[in-house]
Amino acid sequence: MHKPNVFLVGAGPGDTGLITVRGLELVKSADVLVYDQLGVKGFLGQVKPGCEMYDVGKFAGNHKVTQDDINKLLVTKACENEGKNLVVRLKGGDPFVFGRGGEEALFMRENGIDFEIVPGVTSAISAAAYAGIPITQRGYTASLAIVTGHEAAKDSSDIDWASLSGIGTIVFLMGVKNLSLICENLIKAGKSADTPMALVQSGTMPNQRTVTGTLATMPEIALKHDIQPPAISIVGDVVRLRDKLKWFENRPLFGKKIVVTRSRTQASSLVKELSELGAEVIECPTISIVQHEDSQEFLSFISEHKKYGYIIFTSVNGVTGFFEQATRCGFDSRIFADKKVICIGPATAEALRNIGIIADFVPESYVAESIIPYFENSLKADIAILRAEKAREILPESLRKLGHNVKIVSIYRTELIRPEPTEDMSDLLRNGQIDFVTFTSSSTVEGFSEMIKGHNIENDKVPAAVIGPITEATCNKYGYNIKCRAAEYTIKGLIDAITKEF
Ligand code: SAH
């Protein structure tokens, strides 16, 4: 039997965690991805290299892509490459809830193309849930209707308002433009003007906004708060439960905009934790980490490693880079068997632990200087420092002054990426609408200032959150506005400091 090669996949409402396991699997293995903007943006970076991407959003480029065009594109792509293309049609929410997925499936069938449907989490239910409104609740409602607000304006409206007024919870999609008409029609059909109502804009996303009122007051409230699509409207007594069940908007960093400048490979834990605390995170890596490939320096260290009694790792990158190279050269962690291993901070120690080595010493303060006292009273030692190509010289210099023999082995270098700041981010910075720009090393500060150079952003408008004193000093060099500093010089310390500000 022929295996289907077209998949209509629901992407969920916007929060990228709300796609199904099956859906994400398909997105990652797609040869062709056909999408519209709503709710799918977060997945576009997850496709495999070489995946053909088609934005068929209502106004992709300048022209309107019709449903007909989309149907034909799907068939063409399904047939290309001897029918071996894996074609994913990714749609916001659920493909069959006002998503025209049914029309696309019918067209596939008519053209003899096999397909599968992967349902998604619809905004009709999830945006309400994220606003703290359960769309059904015992004692409040026994029925639920999901209605298109698009039809409300038509003369011979397809909506049976009289029947609808008898439903306990009514959710309207695409209802912002016709909000007044919707409220009017429901009241006319007998629904009480006092029926509670909520609008949830950009539900499940970090910029979610919710307003509540009644059928009578909502049009004015929406206008006053400038509610824009995408938004759902919820009409019914269940809206009252929001007062008690509101949760998403209660998170400590909800509504805050935070820029993360760390390299993409390192940023994930910071991005994830800030997002989980509710922040809108703008990822803007200003540096990248480039691991050295079997450098002469590394090879000579390996050949004489027995000589060194002490190894100092100054960063996670040093640990991962070192072991990648060592593995390639046929060595493993046993080269450290008879050595003392020292790390500057707990993240580095954790990276070592992951490969089976427990650090002998981690100083209490996580800066290079704090390692020096450890060696103050020791006999002359042979110490290797495995670190970035360019780093402060205070540690090796001080150790040499104490009489020790110090070898620096550079494992990686950081490169400034010099990305162009997006128009959006520049505007937000200029208008003071970014709450924090996080800096986790001096190189991220250097990278950031290179990036904003020539973009008319005043340095004292950069609200810096810094991981430690060295990074803070670099920020001061540029005159950034230091808004908060980590008490413990770790990512966790930085997150704690930011959270404390609110
Ligand atoms: N298939 C989608 C709906 C597509 S119709 C689904 O199941 O969710 C587009 C409408 O969906 C928008 O006009 C808006 O009413 C609603 N919508 C989609 N995403 C939304 C979101 N994140 N928050 C609020 N409403 C959303």
C-alpha cells in the first residue's frame, strides 16, 4: 500500500510546547513545509536543512494566496520527486477548526493523494485555558459552541443566533472586527446583556492579553484596550472563574521583554527558564563559540599531559570542547586520573560531572581570581588552564608570580557575530520597552555594542542584567544602565536577580 505523504498538521495556538509529539516529528522530517503565519512561527527554525518552505499566509509577499493556490501547491509537491516528498501542511491550532483543513483534505482525495490528519490544540479551548477560563464547568454550563465571527456581518448570516443564545459557553473565533455585531445579535436573540464575556488576544503567547466585561460592555472595552486579532471571545458564566483560576498572567516575569545575547548553543537554559517564568524572550546571539580542531597546542598538551598535576577549567565550553577533541584523538577521562581538577563555577563542575569527573575544588566566588588562594601555600605545581583563546590574564599571571609553572591550552574562541538588530528590537530599545538585556560574559557585551553601533540607540538606554563583576565592568565601559546584577555569578543567580526586580 502507498504510504501517505501529505500531512495536515495542527501546530497549536502559539506556545510551541503545545504541538503534538507526532506533529513535531513530522515538522522535523518534512521535505516541504507549507504554512501560514498564525501560530507556526516558532517551528520554522526546526525543519531539517534543505526543507522547501512556502508561506501561504493570506498576504505572503504582496499577493493574496488563494485557497485554490494552496490546494494545487500541495498536490504538486506531493507528486514531485516520484511521490517521495514528505509534505507537511502546518496550520495554527487544529486543522479542522476553522482552518479549512477539510477543504484541503477533500482536494487531496479528489486528486488521489493519500493524506493523514494530525489534530492540534485549538485556540478556541487553549487560549481560554491560558486566561484561566475553563470552557466547561459543572454547575456553570452544559454546552459549548465554537462559532466563526467572520459570518456575523453577512446579511443572510449562517449563524442561528436564536439557537446560539441557549448555549452555555460560546467561543467566537475571528470575531474582533465584528465584535459589536456579535454582542448585539446575541442580546437581540435573548441572551442577557449581563452575560460575562472575555477577549483573549495572542492566547498562550508571552504577549497574551485578556480583558473581561459583559455582552453589553465588551465592544467599548475592546476598543479602549485596542484588542487586535488573533483573539477569541468567550461568552458565558465560566468567564467568572478567571478571577480564581488566572495563572498564566500571574507568573513573575509575565509581560517583561528580555533580550538574551548568549551564543545560540549556550542560550537554551537561560531562554527556557526566563520563558517559563513568563518573560517574552528575544533571542539575539551576539557571539558564537568556535571550538578549535585538534590544534598543535592541544596535541602537545595531550602528549605531555602526565606532567601536569592540576587542571583548571574556566567554562562549560572548555570542558565540552576539550573532551570532543580528546575523544577524536582516542583519549578519555582517564587522562585526569591522577590530577586535581578545578572549576571556576558550578555549571563547569556539572559539565565535568556529566562525563564522570568530580571536581576537586570549586571556589566560593565564581571568578577566576578566587582560585588563586588555593595555590598560595602549595609547593611549586604544574598547572594547565584549559580555556578560551582570549581571556583575562590575571589567573595565569598570579599563579606564575606564586612560582608555579602554568600552561595555557586554548580550547575554543568566541567570535562576535555582528548581527543586524531587528527593526523591532531597535525600536523597543530606543523607546525603553525592553526590560533587560542579559549579559553573561564580557564578550556578549562587546558583541552587543558592535551590533547596536550606528543604530541610534543611546548606551544609557541599554538596561543591563549582568552575571558578574567582570561583565559589569565591561558594561560600565560602554555606559550601559546596570539594572541588576547576579549575587551568585551563575545563570541561576542572574535569573534570581531579574526575578527579584519585580
Ligand atoms: N485552526 C485555528 C483557528 C484558525 S481561524 C485553531 O484551531 O485555533 C483564526 C482565528 O483563530 C483567529 O482569528 C483567532 O480568533 C483564533 N486564534 C488563533 N490563534 C489564536 C491565539 N493564539 N489567541 C487567540 N486567538 C487565536
